[in-house]
Amino acid sequence: MSARVYHATSPAGLLTIAGSSAAVAAFILAGQFEHAARIWGTALIILAVAVIAWRFAVLGRLRLEHLDQWAWAIMISHTVIINIPRDATILAEDLAPSAAIAIQIVIWGVLLLFALARSARDLGRLRSLLGPTARYATMFFLLAVASSAYSNGPLITLVWSFKLGTILLLCTVLFDRTDPRQTLQRFVDATQLGLMLIVLQFLVVAVLSPGTAVNTTDLRGIWRAGGEVMASTKLSAAAGLAAALQLVDLFMAPRTMRKTVLFILLVGIMAAALGRGGILATALGMTMVLAAFRRLRLIAAATALVIIVLLFSPWLAETSGEILTRRQSEAEMRSLTGRTYVWSITVDLIRERPLLGWGYVSGSRIELSRLFPGGNSGGSHNAYLEVVLALGAIGALVLGGLLIRICITLARALRSRWTVLAPSVIGIQVLKLAVILLVLLVEGMFESSFSGPPRFEATLLFGVAFCCDGIAMTGDSGRRLDSFSVGQRP
């Protein structure tokens, strides 16, 4: 790693301190609005980052890579609590929108300026944008920007494209071409930190304002974690992905009580959110982990135990069924909670503009919502339809190329780098990347995910793309570790 130091008087130092202070000030001002409860968790995180940055800057030095990881973690986590209102026209009609939108833009701006300052120190980092896999992410961003020329909500498209550009720049900052092995470690660590910050934000807000952290599904008496704090489906997917990655760490030595407790907590939050798409994606991700460590017998044992308990406890079986189905009718279950209806409307819109689509994000925010009863579709609820709706067949080809390239790279890497008895450091990181990809792909079947407004899913997908280029640069000789010391840092 680089031995460069971080000074309070350097441009990056001043930018970090000033930007963090501005973000905190924005949060204080936003406390006057009704969305104050939603932003408490994020405010605490930004404040903590500002304090840490200031403390080390005053002392004289802080390795830049630490700030890179914090920036990446904040990019993953910050837009979950601060949800932009779903009103499709809010950005088009009001250039001084709600406090939540203003705060998001402030944070995006701070992260963008930080990434620009870091890139200015080493312009060679920008070459990673043209890597074999990353170039597809770059093309996706350019298509998103270009779609503002014909979308019915150009401001909406440009704002979210600005977010995509910020993600890309942070990827170039986090990715070090001179040390791709360590880059993989930093990416995975920062990603797990970001997912934990999502969960931490939820827990903090739940303590400060319990009523905003829980909601009752359609007044049927089924309580779900999430509420006004964040979408339950997002909370379920984020906590589930964090749990799947934590499961990998559980198989690493040393196995500690902290790892076990954290894993149980994450699984509990995922289950409490009752996001069935996230639960399914997490289950498949954990199955991949267990298969990699040859522990599939644990699944059979757990399944048998559950069946036995439910057979001997009819009340528990009935209650579990009501909770899992959220007391929905048979028609609602068959329509996947109305998703099939949204998909049919989405397909009709795609037929009208099959080549270029309706514009990045604005396709679902304006066109789809306009045709949906009540004027609020919440997106197409399918990442693969969403990309065609937004960017047409051209966008679908670019995203498809990105996903295929990532899948091929990770599959080859797992075959060549992974052994159960003595996994390499790179092998461990590749397994975690594969778990991230699998969870995103499955969740994308039920949510707009990485194709919709860029939140943590799009951030992770772009990051995995850059990591795939790093894997290709490491060669075939991964550093082998003894299976009892895999959990230690390289």
C-alpha cells in the first residue's frame, strides 16, 4: 500500500473536514422538517466520520486508504435511510425540494469532490474505467446520461446519473492497479462495513423513534421492520447479504462469539423485515457458502429440524404461515403482491420505446407511475425489466454484457482459486464477491435493484465489476494460507 500521509492542510484533508461539517450542518437544519427521524442514523454516521477525520488530521496523518473505505461504506449506506420521495414530479416541479433530497445531494457532492481530489493525485487511476469488465459499467453510465436528452424528466435522469458517476469515481479511488490483491480485501471490508452501517442506522432510528421503524402490512396485524425508516424489502436484502458474508467469516478461524452473535442479529433483522425476495436471495447465497465449505448437510439437518418442530406444533406452523404470507389472499400471493400487474404495464411501455427506453430512472418515476393506479408504482419491481424500460434494448445489452462478464470471471476464479482445505486469500474474497452477485441477481427478480435508482445494489454491482478486473490482474497464483489462519488479515 501507499505510504502517503494525510495532512489537515492538504486539499483532501480540507475537503473532507469541510464536506463532513457541511453535511452535519445540513442534517441539523433538516431537523426542522418531518423527515428528521429518518436521518438521525445517517447524521450520527457522518458526525462520527467527521470526528475521526478531524482527530487524525490534527494529529498529522491518516492513511488515505482508510478514507477511501469510509467513503465507499457511506456511499453504500446513506441513501437507505434518506429516501427520496416517490412523487415522480418533485424534482421537475420544485428546484428546492424536500430536506431529504437536499441532504442526499450534499452527501453525493461531498463524496464526488473527495473522489475528484483523490483522482487528481493520481490520474492513472482513471484508466481502470476502461478495464475489461469496468468498461461496461462506464458505458452504462454514459447511456444513462445520454438518455436525459429524450426522457420526459431530464432533471431526474441527470440527478441520478450524477449519482452513478460518483459511484464510478469512487470505484477508481478504491481500486489500486498496483496492488489488486489488497484492493479486493479493501473492497470486501468496506462493503461489509457499509452493509453494517445500513443495519446500524435502522437500529439507531428504531431506538430513537420506535414508531417509525415498524409498520403493519395493510393493517392485517403483521408487523414488519422498516416502516418509515427504510423500505422493508431493502432492509431485508441488506441485512440478508450482510448475514451471508458474515457466514463466510464464521467458517474462518478464529471463530468468535462476536461473529456468531452478529450473524444471528443480521438473520433476525432480515426475517423481521419480511422481505421475501431478500430472504430467498439470502437463502441461496448462504447455500453457496455452505456448498463452498462442503457443509450442505447443515441445510438438510436444519430443514429436518424445522419440519419436525412444525409437525409437532400445529399452532406454530399456522402462525409461521400467516407471518410469511403476511396474511395475503391467494390472489395476492399469485400476483406476487401485485408485481405481475406492474410487470404487464412495464412490458406495454417497453413496446412503445423498445430501442432507447424512456430515460434512466425517469422511465419508472414518471411514465410507469403515470399509468399506475394512484400515480405511484414504486418502480417496475424487476431489475431486468427496469433496464429495458429505462435504457431500451441497448441498455439491456450493456447491462447483460456486464453481468455475463462478471459471472464468467468469478466462475473461473472460483474454480482456480478455491480449495476447502487451504483457501487462498484471493479465493476467500472471490467467494464473497460471488455471494454478493448471486444475492443481487436473485433480488433483482423482485425489485428494481441495480437497474433502478442507484442505491446500495448498483454501488455493489459496479464495485464487483472493478474487482473482477483486479482478479484478472492477480494471475493464477493466489497466496495460500493454512485453513486455521484464513481469518487473519493478509
